[in-house]
Amino acid sequence: MDTITLGDVTLTRVREYFGPVDMAPEVFFPGSPAEAWEAHRSWLVPDFLDGRTRIVNSAIQTWVLRSEGRVILVDTGVGNHKDRPYAPVWNRLNTDFLGDLARAGVRPEDVDIVINTHLHIDHVGWNTYLEGRSWVPTFPNATYLMSRADFDFWNPANEHKPLLGRGNQNVFEDSVAPVREAGQVLLWEEGHRIDGSLRLDLAPGHTPGSSVLRLESGSERAVFVGDLLHSPVQIHEPDSNSCFCEDPAGARATRRRLLGWAADNNALVVPAHLGGHGAAEVVREGDKFAVKGWAPFAPYTEQV
């Protein structure tokens, strides 16, 4: 199953990539307890961890929401033909993502809203595509929603020194600036109401302007948490950050707050990069959390 229904909203996931990210757990999640990876190994392998190489597996995917007659994309992956010299696994990809999006019933011109939960390399790539020698908006009729805090942080003109260093090189220039110049970007600040079921809120820590999308429709709840979670181990060990968090203390606090909200509201937690079933319900377990159950999405069976 690639589509589920949450109240009046349908949710479809469209894959761009699934496979290794060339990092072992102790590199990707420095300081995470080694015993946690061993304790959960039986279900981490193979969806979240390669059992032979001990390399973390990750998915790059876009969540497609249909709500109140509009088509909404949450994050747009890596993109094709992007020059990523400091991220070899993403350098000059050439995938059939737009074909997969079409097979999910979405043409570029059908998209009404694009949400970039933050402006890292693997969340904004399909904002644009290469037309001749120019990067142009992929979704010509869409409003692109970006937090002002992240837009300002990643804008090279502001000369910030991110933890990611050169890992995000070229991203603002080829995947953010062109849609801003086309007049399709809406910069929001504290929060942004999309419709009766969907709201964006700031969730800083991973980046200064990281955001989450809350879905509340009828009795159904979900929260799209972007990169607050890269692995389900972080549900069980909520103080474990990825190596890409700009503000480690802030990321831990935000993760705990949102997992607590999800547990208390029986909400589906939808991270950006989980393979397997893609999303989970969580429960409190002492001062930590645990997976209560997985979403009914079919796991990815092949690496791409």
C-alpha cells in the first residue's frame, strides 16, 4: 500500500532513493548507545540498517497529501543533475522521480503547495529542474512554503557558518533562489495555517528554521517531523541526535516535545527518511518512547 487515509486527508509516499548513506550508526548518530542498536537489531535490519556492513539505510521520499481539494508535497528530495561535490551519494542523480510522482497521480502542474520542512540538500532538490542551462521551478503553479529562519540561515549572502559546512554547497543557488526569483516562495515565521487540517510550526534544533507539519482531521492525528528523526532508534533514544543537527540541545528538546505530543495524542509520526513502513505510532516508556505500531505502507523491497 502506498496511500493511506487520515480523516479527510489522503497520504501517499513517493520514493526517490532507498539504500545506504555510507555511515555507520556511531558516525551518523554520535553518542548514541551502541547497546541500543544491538538491542533493536532484529527489526532494524534490513530496513534501517544493513546487517552485513553496519551501514545505515535511509529513504529519500516525498509525502503527497490531498487535502481540501489541493495537492501538497512535503519535501522534494535530492533532484536530478544537481552538482553536489561534497555529498557524493547525491551527486548528479538521474532518477525517475517525476515518473513515480505521475504514477501516483500527480503531474507537476497539479501541485498547489510545496512544503520544505528545512533547506538541506535532500529536502529541496526537486524544487527545480534543469531546463537548458537554467534551473526553473518544477511545480509551476505551486506556492513553496519555507520558514524565514531557514531561508535566512542558508542564504549565502548572510555568511552563516553551518555545521554542515560545504555539504549544502550549491543548494540555495540551484534549488531555493530560482523559485524565490520566480515569485513562488512564501516565507513564514512562527507558524502557518494551510487549511482546516494542516498547520506548519517551527521546530528548531536540526536547523534554525526546521519545521513540522501537524495534521488533525476528525479523530486522526499525524506529525511530519522532517529530520528530527533519521532512525527509529531515536524514538527509543530521544536524546540521540544525528551528526547534522546545528543545535544539539535544541534538537533533543524539540524531539522530546514532539514525541510526547504524538504519544499523548495517538498521532502517527512521519519522519522524512524512514524506509520500512515509513511512519509509526509511539508510546511513552519511562522517560523515553517506544514504537507502538507501524503505518500500513508497504516496505521498500529494493534499493535504488
